[in-house]
Amino acid sequence: MMNFNRLRSALARCGRWAGLLGLAGAALLSGCATPANPREDTEYQTYATAASRPTVRPVRSVSSFSDSLMCMDRMFREAQLPTTLITSKQIPDFSTKVPVAVKEMIITSLSQMSRLSNAFRYVDYEVDIARQDTVQNLTTILLNNNQIQLQRPALYFSGAIAFVDQSVLGNRLAAGTAASRLDTGYSRNRNATIIGLEMHIGDFRTRTLIPGLDSANEVIISSGGQGLDLAGRIGSYGVQFNVGRDYTQGTGAAVRTLVELATIELVGKWARVPYWQCLTLEQTHPHFQQQLRDWYDEGSPLAHHQLVQRSLMSQGYLANNGMPMDANHPEFRSALTRFQADAGMVVSGAVDFPTYERALRNFVALDKDGRLMQIGWTSTQPLPSAVAAATPQGPVPAGSPPPVAYGAAPQVRNIDLQIENVLVGRTAFEVGEQVFVSASLSRASYLYCFLQEAGGAVLRLLPNATNPNALLSASQAIRIPDWMSPTPGFIMDSTSAGTERLGCFATQEDVAAKLPELLRAPPLAPLLEVRSLDSVGEAFARTLGSEGYTRAAVEWRVVPRRTAAAAPVAAPAPVASR
Amino acid sequence: MHALSVCFSFRQKCRAPQGGPGTIFFERTKKPVMNHYPLRHTACACLLSLGFAGLCLPASVRAQNAPGEDPVVLTNRISVQMLPMGGANASAPLNAQNGMPAWMQAKVARFEAKANSEQGGDILTDSNATRSASSDGLKKTCIQEVGSNTAQAPGKFGLANTQQIVVLKGDLVNICK
């Protein structure tokens, strides 16, 4: 009886196993026989579009010398440096360890030093038969038909990533313990690597490197890490724990720092401007960004918003009417986007860390111990701690905007007008000669420009049919006419002898509807019943009040065209008047 | 002041180049006034700027170069070397992390400590090295293995499924005589 029961139990177990195996086999066969149905995953798949997007906003790539580049740009504008054609050789990497587009970084640096000053214009002409693309093919076609105008550079950059000394310094520490119930291990390492960049400026006409125009700099990048490994038993359970944290400073940011420093040094020496004043800014402190990030982390989102708002008020972007604005207030967002555009940032309309850093970076200085400190504000308190006048400790670079204190009254808007022609040995234009003017704003504004001809007729130049938008950013000079645009819309040349004046008016808001006789009339045509720039100014003053707009003007003399034997004309130099 | 609407007709007044395809001509129209500064005022009768090339100008207007222009005019045949000259050596990313990552090194440190303790467990050391020698005529082969997973367990297929932690406390020398 016992054996029979055991046999029956064994048969039952076998039956169950056979059933399970049968089911598994059937499932396997059905799975292999029928294709997967992607429609069953439709709901899951719909998340892919959103999941594939980056979750962090892109930011502008900056280095410790990005503010120095802007400083150089202002310095060049102040010095009225004529536009110079420049190009660069390829910058090879002899170390073969730094795959970085150095030449493109040079172009970016030169461009950033030319936003307001138009100091450098890069000649981009590459011939590489192995890499034919649309631009190269079209260049060849147009050159053969004389339909492209090559420009001859005056200067060129030469250089190389000269060396990489890897792991010049390296420290390692590792320790472990073992016991009956707990094993531990700890490790730490750090090392330092040096990257060196050599750059020079050459005279293109002679293909010689100009003596003294050299820049050889090194930068250190480092890496390090810590790791902890724990293993043990708690009762009958085994536990394993491993953590690590590492940092590696990239070669891209390091080389950008070197390239920007080298371009500042080289073109500063070449142009004979006091470039060193731009290298001593507080913002060039290597810890500047990280220190601002620490202060940012100390404050709450509300504090960030209020700090940025007050900074915008101090810089004139936002009216201080005593009313707090939330982050989505249209007036605040409009001011914030103008500020971001002027600061050369990626315009987001949000108070994120890059905005916080840009808004408050002018209110930071070095204390007597060389540490960065806040001037007139704290990380958590948006109210000004002390309305101290921002008095820079070092020399003020030429063309720098007037120092402003956090919480102080807003800056007055400024328009800077310059004649871009190089009048070598002359002080006046001749009839028929083209005139090129540039305007720069201290902050984004609506800009309206008028020309008073020698005969007295007044025309509106900007806005016009080609450039209908009057709202312009302060991050770039406005060329009048835009001689670098394929469609400049107009040219300015003098038709009769006398004095011509160009005047520009800047406002916070669009005033086209308030001044229809001036701003709605056809552009580039004489304005009826407007006899001078002064009458344009009076119209602005009547409509907006004397504080409601900013005005600047520049004038030049036009003399009859010289004959070949005529003596040079002596006349006053073009002057800017306000 | 000439206020011109945009005109797209191209009025070519410059001399056309002589030469066939692949020929590039360079000639300056006038010596520069300043060494490093572009020409501002040349007597060329055409608008040399590509940007201004689309503008129809009255004949009375004397064209000048815009700021930042120093055009080259092609008049003579110049052969431009357009052969591929071999690119620069490609750079590889710098491996700043020299050696083992810290988190892995910590694990190694733990095993090393454990191997040196009385709780060695399954950690193999040099004392677990197995040595074997075989000779085939004049040829002798010596093998020294520690923690090898190539030896199959009896009755099992595939590699041995044992923990592969080996800590060598010193040199592992095998003199094959």
C-alpha cells in the first residue's frame, strides 16, 4: 500500500512537470510562430519623442576670457580701429591628444572682438580638393566667371598645440580593511596635465611673422576621483556597496581659454592698445564661474528672480516702479530677453544660472585677500546691502560702460555713432564718395536714424524696407548702411558740398504710432516739412518728453570733388555731437 | 544720398579674366594706402563688393570699397595647388584619467585587504598556483595557473563557474628546467 501511494505521488509530480513543460513548449512555439506586435507597445513608444530631447537648456560656451573679449571689442571701438581683414592657418595638434577645432575658436574670438568695433573681418577661403562641398564647388565656378570677389587678408594667425605633458603630477591612495563581517576599500587619485598653445600673427603680404607678436601659454587640466567599496554580512544577508565620484576637466574648455587669451594678446599687441586692462577683470578669475555657482546654490529661486530683477533695474532694462513682478510678467520677460540678447547669451527668458551669472557678474570684486566677494548684494537677500559705488580697483579699460552699483539708479541709455571710413590724409569727404557709419547702443532699444543732407532735406534711413525692425540689440554694431549685407538697401554718398548730419534716436518702446509723420512716412525719401535733424528731435521731445528718448548725431563735411592737381582739402574732422 | 531699392541685376564692369577653368588671377588695382589697413578708396569703376554687386548705381557715383575690403582682381593665370597634401594626424581624445578609476581601485583595495586577512574566503593567491610540466622529446612545456577558469569541472560543460578573484602578493616565478 505504501509503495502504491508513493508511486501515485511520483506519477502526479511527473504529470505536473509534464504539464508545465507542455505549456512552456506551447508558449515557445506560439512565440516563435507569431511575430511581435509593435502596436501593443504604442503607448510606451509615444514617450520616445519627448525622452530623446535634451533635458538641459543649451548655454553659450564661455571661458574665463569671454568678458575680456567684450572688453577688447569696446576698446577697439573706442580706438576707432579700422576693419582689418584677417585669416588663419590650420592650427595643428602636434600632441595628437587634443582633438579640438582651434581655428574655429580663433574665428569665434575674432568675431566676438568685432561685434561693436567691426575690428576684424575673417577671410574664409579654403581649398582642399579632397573635401569638395557646395561652398568650394561654387567658389570655383564663380571664380572662373569672375563673379566672386576675394578679399586679401592683411594678417594671419599661425600656431599649433605645441605639446601636452600628460600626468605631470599624480597621486594615488588606496586602503582596505577586512574583518569577519565587514570588508572596506577606499581609493583616491588625482593628477594634472599641461596643454601648451603657441600662436603668432603674420603679415600676409610678405608671409612673415611679425617680430614680437607671439603668444605661448600653458594651461593645466586635471582629473581626480574617489571611490568607496563596502561588503559585509548582516545576519545571513550579504551587502555590497560601491560609490565613486570623478571629475575630468575637458580639453575643449581649456583650449578655448588658451585661444581667447592668445588672440587678445596678439591683436592687442598688434593694434597697440592697452589690452592688459582687459585681462585683469574680476571675471577672468579662474574660480569666477564656480563661485557664482556656489552663490546661486545658496539662494532660493525667489531670491534668484529678485536679484536678477533688481540687476535689470540697475542696468536700465526694467523700470523701477516699486511693484514686484513674477517671473512670467510680460514686462519682466521682455526686459530679461533684451538683457540676454545684449549679453550674448542663449536667449531663454528664464532666470537660470547663466542668466544669474550674467546679471550679477558686474557686482563682484576681489577683496584684499584676492577672494571674490559680492558688492552690494548677498546670495539670499535681494535688497541691496549697501548701495556702494562700483569703483573698479584696477585701471578702467577704454570704452568700458560706466560702473553701476547694484540697486543704484539705472544707467542712461547711450548711442555711439562712428564714421567707419578711413580718411587717410583728409578730413572731409568729396562729392560722390560713400559714407559708412556705425551705431552701437548701450542696451537693446528701438532705433530710428535720419540723415540731413547738405541741401537740407531730411530722410529716414532706419527702419526701412530692407530693415523694417527698429528693435535692435546692443550686442552688435548697426552698420549704416550694412555694407556686409548682400542687400544693404541703400548707400550714402554725398551729392552736394556742405555739411551732412546723421542723427539717431533710441526709445524703450516702439513709437512709430506716436510719430507717424516721421516714422510711418516712406523711408529713404525726403520728409515733408522737416527741415533739419533738430526738428526731428523736437518732435521726439514733444511726444516723449525730454527723458523719453536718447539722441546722438554725427556730422561730416562734403567738399567738391578734387581734380588731379588740386591741393588736399583742409577741413574739420568729422565730429560726433549729442 | 542715393536711396536705392534692392536691384538684383548684376552690372559687370570689371575686366573678364583670361584663362580656362581652374585658373585664378590675382592682381591689386592700387597699392594700399596703409600696410595693414584695407583699401578704402580705389578708382575701380565697378562695385567690387559682392554685397554691392547687386546694386544699380548711377554712372556719376564713384564706387569705393566698403570698410574691411581689400579685393583682389584676377588678371594673370595662377596655378593653385589643389592636390590633397595629406591631412594632419588625427588626434585622439586625451585620457586624463590615468589608470584604474577610483571606484574600481577601491574594490581592488578591499580584495587585497581581504586576501591578506584570515577571512580570505574564495580569493586565490599565489599559494593557489598550480604548476605542471610536460615534455615531448626535447621540448618541455611548463604551465603555471592561478584561478584559471579554463579547467573544466568533472561532468560539467563550459567554463568553470567559480569566483575569479586572484590577489598576488608577490612575484609569480616558474623556472622551467
